[in-house]
Amino acid sequence: GPAVSSTTTVLIRRSLPELLKGDSAVLECAITQLSSSDLYVTFQANGVDFPEKQYVDLPASNGPHSLTRRFSIPKSHWKTDNTFTCKVNQGFSNSWVSSSKVKLFGE
């Protein structure tokens, strides 16, 4: 079959507009170079999944998709030593974790 170079990238970052409000902690997971398929996005604190899954149904297309998902961190997780990541799960075997990690405070 044709060689498909899958260079899916997953990036987590703090949502700047939300950060400026001060009373919320919203993270964004930016995913690029995704193929058309059903997938879901989860966020983790210190490597442990939050129970909420954000399901995405990507339409069939010729080119790769990009998308951004947002997640409000519960106040119970507003700790200085927590690090957050996001993970994309596609099908039964493919998953990508954000190469970066973010903290809510500092950095």
C-alpha cells in the first residue's frame, strides 16, 4: 500500500484568554496531522486520566486534520506540583501523548 507518513503532533498549553480571567484554569490540547477517524481526547494530571473523554468524529477528507480541545481543570487539582498532559486515542492501537507538559503555576 502507499506509504503514509503519520506525523501527528499533540501539544498542550494553557489557554491565554482564560488565564487572564484568573478564576479558571483551562488547558488546550492542540492536535495536528490527524487522519480521518473517530478519536477521543483525554487530559491527565501527573499521568492519571481525568474521567472525561472528549469524542471527536472527523469527516473523511484528503488532507490531515487539525483540532483543538479545551478542558477546565477542577479546583481540586489546582496544585503547584501537578503536571498536565493530554492524550489522543484513535482506534484501538493508536495513541499520542503531548510531548510537552504544563503546570498551572509558575513556568
